[in-house]
Amino acid sequence: MNRLVLVTGAAGEMGSRLVHRLLKEDWRVRGLVLPGDPLRERLTASGCEIVEGDVRDPGSLTAAVDGADAVVHAAAVILARDKRILDAVNRQGTANMVAAAAAAQVRHFVYVSSASVTYPRLTPYGRSKLLAEAFVRAETRFAYTIVRPTLVYDRSGGEEFQMFLKLLQRYPVVPFIGPGLARKSPVRAEDVVDGLARVLGNPIAFGKTYNLSGGESITLEEMGRLVLLLQGRSKPFVHVPVWLCRGIAGLLGLTMRRPPITQYGVMGFTNHADLDCASAANDLGYQPVGVREGLARCFSTAETARPRAMAEPRRTS
């Protein structure tokens, strides 16, 4: 009988892609979705077994993990007005999943963390993910693997990337937080899914932490100009001092439900996230594409996939 894997956050952009990939690789897949989640339609025709539950409710997880050989825990909240939600879902929710998986004698637990856990100054999101990693490492009743994706992008996915796109598209002049020199290794959603599939059930990955980053380093301003170029646009950038952006974010956070600038956004614009994926490449054969090729696939037609005027981002060794 094929092995059974539970994927949490299965109705999300990344989770649903992973479900379809694992089904093709002959895993039996069970997807955990929130009660009444309309996005579950992404899974209904896939052959995935769907169970309802909430990682904040330990009692709802027992049936989800029953009989599972492995768990990929991808459910998370990235942005929340109330920091307690980040803690409840990302930290305590992971602790609940770890306990449920251990009680069900799951053999392999794969935790989808974040590059933000490496920031010198942690955001509330990064802190919640870092604390969750500690719960995973502390459990001795199953093998674990932790993966840290960097800036995930796709034409229709990657929550942080979609926010970046909206900033680029919203104004005739792009207000850029800080000097735009933070280096990123943006990674295609498809490559993250590939990395997760290579990790799952793989003994060489047990007890390890992998950076699932992209194949190319680029500054955030370079990436912004590249995206606009691929969309046939060109706009001037105005660099706004970081201290001013932090002050504006603080004020708007007190008065608006969804402010256009947040402290989390400021941190994302000013922190490097160009993690080295060499260990994933060596152990797993992980081979992500570079950001130029990946973004061209997302935003270009065959005729415009390689615009002659495209500036080439600097690469890291």
C-alpha cells in the first residue's frame, strides 16, 4: 500500500501544488483544510482525501494524523493585525501538530519555516516561525526536516511577492522603502514544491534544515525593475528613508485595518534573504532556476521572454 502523507494548509497556493505533485509520485495524500474553507475546491478533483481541522484546536488534529506515515506542515499565517494570531497559528499551532504527529507515530515531519527566521531583527512572524522550529527539533519520536523558503514568487502566488507587485503597479512613481540594496534569492513556487517532494520520506534529509532558495541573488530594486520590464513597463523609483517608513507604518497601523505600509513590510525591504541552498543541492539534487528565467516564465510571452534591454542581476558564487 502506498504511504500516506498529511499536508496541512493543503488548500493554499503552495499546499495545493504540493498535493498534486505528491499524488503524481504515488503518495496517498490527505489534506488538512479549515472548516468551510472555499479554497478546498482546489483539491476536490485531485483524489486527495480532505479532512477539516484547525491547528489551533488539538482535538481536531487526531483524525488528520491517524495512519499517516509523514506530515508536511505548511499551514501558517504571514500577516495579521493581531500578533496573537501569529503566535496562536505559527508557534502554538505547530506545537499542536508536533504533539499529534508524535502520538500517531508519524515517521517523518517536514516543517515549512521561513527565511525570515534568519533576520538580525526578527519580525513577529519570524519570531513565531523560529519558536516553532524549536518545537520540531525538540521532538524525538519522529525524524524531522525543516525547510526555509526565501521570497516565493509565481504569477498568481507568493503572498509577499504579490504585495510587492501591487506596490510596483499602484503608483506612477514607485515609492521604495530604503535604498533597495537588500539581496534576495527569490524562489519559484514550483521549485519549493520540488524541494519538498525530494525531502519527504528521504532518510538523507532526516534531522536537517535546508534553505529552499532560488538559483540567483538579486537586489530588491533590481528585481522590481526586472518585473516592470517583463511587463513592458518602466517607472521611476523614489527611495524613502527607512526611519520615515517605520514612523509612517507605526501611525497607519494604529488607524487602518490594512495599511499600505507595515513594519513587516519595512523589514522585508531592508533585510537580506539570499540564503545558500548548496546543502539542498548536494543532498537532494535540488536545482532551482534563477530569478531572470523564473520571472520570465511567469510574466512573459514566448516573444518577450528574453527582452534585449534586460539588465542582468549580479550573481553570487
